Amino acid sequence: MFAYYFRLSWLSLKKTPILSALMALAIAVGIASCLTTLTMYSVVSSNPMAHKNDTISAIQLNSWGDEDGYSDNNGIPVSITYKDAMALYNSKVADQFVLTFRSRLRVEPMSEGEQATTKGTRLVTRDFFTMFDVTFKSGSAWSDTDDVNGESVVVLSELLSKKIFGEMDPIGKTVNLSNVAYTIVGIVSEKWNLTPAVYDLMGNPFRNSPQIYLPFFNVKKREYPIWGNVSAWRSEDIRSHEDFLTSEMVWIYAWAGFSTPENKTEFSRYMRSYIDEQHQQGRYQTFQDIHLRTPKEWLEIYKVVTEDDKLLLWFSFAFLGVCLMNSVVLLLAKFSRHAPEAGVRRALGANKLSIFLQHLSESIMIACIGAIVGLGFSFVGLNAVRNMYNNFTVVANFSIDTVIFSIFLAILSGIVSGLIPAYKISQTQPARYLKAD
């Protein structure tokens, strides 16, 4: 039956191509705005570590000695000092412990004629790869011994590996980074890209994944540029790298992982005793609070999803509503021309439901055509966003979810826009048009 209705709808569309095109275009623009905004919002508002929300935590230690407190985020430093990082790491209380910060290193050319390039680098402890579900194309993370000793080993991204070595498996080979030779032990798959980058949301939460990973404790041997927030509550006389490491500067992001709730309680108890001890030694004078933040809370602290993002999403749906209202008006005009035909069909035995479903099918068909055009518009829109804003490269991506949602929107739009016009024409009285004939 519906095949018959859709065949009638197609014949009707061909009779009024301009009016039908205008309706499809109105719906297409509305659907495109929704798809573009919703695609970006779904990525921005997602929690890629939701499955570990109860088992991993970002650490906040309020070592800020200024009575005015820390001014950013939730009023507590989001990073910790090197001395605190070492103490918590060496406690070995948590089942997993990650220390990390962002840097950039120069990749020296492998042969003459090539240019040196600077790549995003992250210094991490070994547990980073398991805690944040990093997938490897080949090799693996470095060993525990390499981790503790800060050995000259490196994990590269698949993208950088292909750029340097082509399709060759580079495990065991060396790469020169800022004039230091590192042995390659693993290649991270290009499919892994945590979005938002929960492990470090400072600056741009939607940055591409790092190209280079080094053992964190290399910082004991040499100085690395820090591409992140470095701050302190007091002025200190820092003349060497050693002075920096022993200072009250906060710059390291720390995460702990727990296999059981009891382990989390034990770690919280240890942190409290550690702070009390530091307080007795003259540190943590003003504030002594500690926090273990879930990934969900971490995203909220950084305000990854802003009120502007939510408003933009609502505006896009409101715009779709306006487009549907225009479509309703056009459908009323179009269906009113079908009144004589509907009257004759009623006289020949068609009931009101049949007339209603026939014209509702036509509305859904128009909406589906609009959805197809809207998909094209949204693809162009997302591509334009990626080209205009480098920071949105990861966010503005066309996905299968976009296609599925467009189908849903098409059916919903067709029903919503066609409901009133289809109902109105289904109430046509056949006698009026039979007399006219």
C-alpha cells in the first residue's frame, strides 16, 4: 500500500517541480544546520573515558599558598609540582599512576636534503598507554625499568613513522630528536585519538594526538620545553633546571587508576597523610584540600562544553523549526490544488485515512530528498569549519552517526511538516467537487 502512495507522491512531485524543490530546499537547509551543529556538539560533549569514570581520577593538590587562591578553573591548580609528583609516584599506592606534560621536539632529518620538523611531544609514565586505552600498530610501551630510569626510548605515532620510515616497521631503529638519539619501541595506531584529550585539556581539548611519546623521567636528565601552563603562587630564584624541579611551580598532570574502591580509599588516605606531613614541613600553609576528579568532573572543570555551545545547538533546532513552518505553508498551498482530485477519490470509495496517508507520504518523500541535500550541505559545512579553524579538525568530522541522524530527522520532518496539510485535505468533502464537475 505504501509503495502505491509513494508512487503517487512521486508523480505529484513531478507535476510541481519548482514548488517541490523549494520545500525540499527549505528542509535541507534546516537539516544541514542541525547536522553540522549536532555533529560538532556530540564530539565536544562526549566523555571518551566514560567507561573508566569510576576507576581513574585526575589529581588536584592545592599547594597554592596565596590567600587569594588560584584564579583559573575551579579555584584549585589542575597540575602539580615535580616534588609532589615524585612523592605520589614513588608511593606505589595506586594501581596505576600517570605523570605527563606536553612538549615539542625537533625531528632531525634522516638524510640530506630533508628539513627538520618540530612535532607535538608528550612525556608520560608507562601507565599512560593502558590507562587511556592507547592502541599500538606495532611494538609496545617501554618497560618498567625504562620508565623509572628515563631511558632514551620513544614511541612514535603511525603518521610520523610513515613520514620518516615509509611502510617499514621501525621498531628497534633510532630517531634523532633535538640532537638526542632515541630507540623506537612502539608505534601508536593512527586510529587512536582521544577526543576531547581528557589527559590534558589545557588550551585546546581537541588537539590531534601527540606524534612523539617519551618516558617522563627523562626530565631528570635534560630540560624539555613545556608547552602548557606553568605557574606558581610566589616568586622564586630559579637559575637552573634543578632549581625548577624543586620549585613550587605547578606544570605536571597526574592521574591515578584503581582496580577496586578500596584501593582508591587507600590512595586518598595516603594523599591526606602526605599533605599533613608537608604542612608540618612548612608547605601547604593556606589550603590543604585534595581532590580525585573523575573524567566527567575533569571535563566540567575545564568547561569543555560552554553555554554558547548549548545555545548554538538550540538555535540550530529552532532554525529547523522555522524551515518546517515554511514547508507547512508551501504544502498547504500545494495540497489545496489537490482538493478536486481528493474529492473524486473520496467519491470512488477512498476513506479519509487513505487520503491522509497518501499526502503524508508525499511530505515524507520531500523531507527525504531534503535530507539527502542536507547531508551534502552539512558535509560542505563541516569541511569549511575544518579549513577555517585548525583547532576543529578533530571535531568537525562527518560520521555514520550523522547519516543515521539525518534519516531520523527526515522522517520526523516529513511527519511534522505534513501532518496538518495532510489532515486538512483528508477532510475534503467529495460532494462539493462532484457538483462542480
